[in-house]
Amino acid sequence: MPDLFSNYALIAGLVAWGIAQVVKVPLEYLQTRTWNWVLLLRAGGMPSSHSALVTAISYATGLFIGFDQPVFALSVAVAMVVVYDATGIRRQAGKHAALINAMINDLASGHPLKEEQLREVLGHTPLEAIGGVVLGLVTAQLAWFIWG
């Protein structure tokens, strides 16, 4: 267990993920002028915490053990899949949820239904994913300066 706390790539990733989740709240406030604390635990939004997490771990892996190591190649491949999924499949699922919610609202006009709304913010725009990638790179670089 003590080795877990000296895994600086993991620490960099978790810190990047945490920063991304926390930053979503004030960024949302700047857009809507309302505090939405649910964003601390929800997927979607700017920046992408998924992208920040995998990018920080991947980059920190390269910094700490070498960019020529097979485990770095694996971490890059996993990061690519996660970012692709966040901007592609999950984003489309969010668009489908928005369309279904609109259909339910249309059907319910005049006849309120007790249907639960689907979550529409599931994925990320490319800009949100890039924001997460940049946050992950910066966090990993800071981890390297501190512990490297």
C-alpha cells in the first residue's frame, strides 16, 4: 500500500481529475450565474476530467520511466481511446438524450408525464477534451518538477 502513494503518475492523474472536476463549477457559474455543485461529481463539461486523468497519467508515465517504454505506448493508446470515446460515442449519446427529452416534453404538453429526464451532458466537445488534455499535461509536468 505505501507504494501506491509513491506512484507519481497515478497521483498526477488523480490531481488532474480533481482539478478538472472542481474547475467545472466556477466555469459554469461564469456562463449561467448559478452555482451548480452537482458538477463536482458529474461527467461532461469543461474541462474533461476523463481527458485530464488519462493524459496526466500517460505523460507522467513517460516523464518518470521513459517515453521509449512499452508501458508508455500502452498508456497513450488508452488515453486516445478515452478521449475519442468522450468526444464521440458519449457525446452522441448525450445528443440522443436531448432529442428523446424533447420528444417526451412534446408528448407531455397538456398531459404531464412522470417520466424521468435523461442526462444530456454525457460527453465532451472537442474543446472540452482539449482543455482536459492540456490540464493533464500541465499537472503531470508539475508532478515531474516536484518529484522527478
